[in-house]
Amino acid sequence: MAAAAWNEKPSFLGRWGSRVFWTILAFVMIFPFIYILSVSFSSFSDVAGKGLVLIPAHPNLDAYDYVLASGLVTRAVGVSIFITVVGTLVNLVMTVTMAYGLSRRGVPGRGFILGLVAFTILFAPGIIPKYLVVKQLGLLDNLWALILPGTISAFNLVVIRNSFMSIPEELIESAKLDGANDLRILWNFVLPLSGAVVAAIGLFYGVAHWNDFFDATLYINDPAKWPVQLVLRQFVLQGAVIQDVVVNQQPPPSITIQMAVVVLATLPILIVYPFLQKYFTKGVLTGSIKG
């Protein structure tokens, strides 16, 4: 009997074709990062009237010194870290507790609440109703306006609930017979068995908070409360200039300033991502096994 096509040993051309393809794809993915880093370290003579800069001839830190001198970007990074850390914790606490309640049999109104969750997936609120709710709550120009309106994601709630439902019911019942309440069962039994999916969902929430700038444009007017992505937007799209740097300091080329801000805005999430990336596939697949 002939072996299945996916079990056959690839030919010489097939192996080298695959290597060439993945090498080209890797280069295409890495190239923007190389370009951004190179330009951010370039001098005026390296970028003036030139095209692509992959290796700066006169590397320096002028763009980073200029950006960090005002404190605008560092303050924005601090705001983004606060929003990401606090927002992710709030998201996980609310999502995990609600998912646990909806995963347990016999909870009154469980089907109705699940229907409401599914409804929010199909019909999301518009910008104007969301803005009016935030305004009525008195959260305009408040950092909590970037956290509370999106406390629970319906998709993430369903994924975590499905993961909780895959835990054997006998384990929950035995814990109840030993006198454990629901909070202890959740903390000591359910969460340790669902660590991968909770970590993956936490990374989803964290990346969403870090990359979000649109809500800040709607709700935050004070530049001192801008997250780093909104500051990045001001630099890259609108060509904003830092006003509170030393007057006598000659600013570097605008393109190097923009790329330096891109690097500073991207670096924190790039540092955190590798530590949680391994949970992506395992966590999402675990949460999608059971409906």
C-alpha cells in the first residue's frame, strides 16, 4: 500500500524549494524591522536625499536623545504600561469569573446570558452610543475610559468558558464534597488546569490595550494622559514636533525621530511576547475543544 502523500519523504527539489520559500518569507517579515532600526540610528547625512537605509554609515543616538529629552514619550510609555497591566488584570478577573459561572451546570439563566454574549459578538455597539455611555459615566479624559468599556470580550469569554467545560465534572464535585466553595475551586483547581488558555487570553488583552489608540483619540484630550500609540500616531501620521525640548537643540531629521518613536513604542511588547508566545496554540486549541 502506498504511503500517504504527507508521509512521503520530500524530494531534493522539494526540500530546497521549501527552504528558499521560508527564507524569502522570513526576510520579508524581518526587513521592516531592520529598516526601522537602521533609520532610527541614522544621521542627517545618512538619510538626506537617499532611499532605503539598511546600514547607517554614521550611526548615532541623536533621535533617541531628542525624543527622550522632552519626557513626552517616556510619560506616554508609562501611561500605556499602566493601561496594559491594570486593564489586563481587570479583563482577566471579570472574564474568568463570568466564564466559570457560565461553565457550571445548574446556574439560573445560563442559557439566556450566553445568548446575550452571542448577541454582542454579532452586533457590536457603535462609536456614538459607546461615547455617550462613557460621557454619562464621567470618564472623559480619564484613563479608566480606556479600560472599563471593554472589560469583557465576548470571544475571549467563550474561549475560556469552553476550556473550563473541558475539566471533568467529577473533579469539581469531589472538591465540593470536601467542603470547597466555588471561589476556592476556581483558584485551586480550575485555573491551574487552564493556565495555558488564561495566559493566551491575557496576552490577547494585553496586546489589544498596548496597541489601542482609537479610544484615546475619542476620550482623552489631555496630552499628559496620551498612551504611547497615540503619541506615535502624532509623530508618524501628522508629523508632530516636540515643543518642550531644549530650544537651542537642533532636531534630527523627522524620519529618524519617527522611527525612534516606533522602536520605543514597539520594544516593550516585543520583550514580553516571547515569554507568552508558547501559550498561543495550546491555549486557544484547549479553549476550542468543547462548545
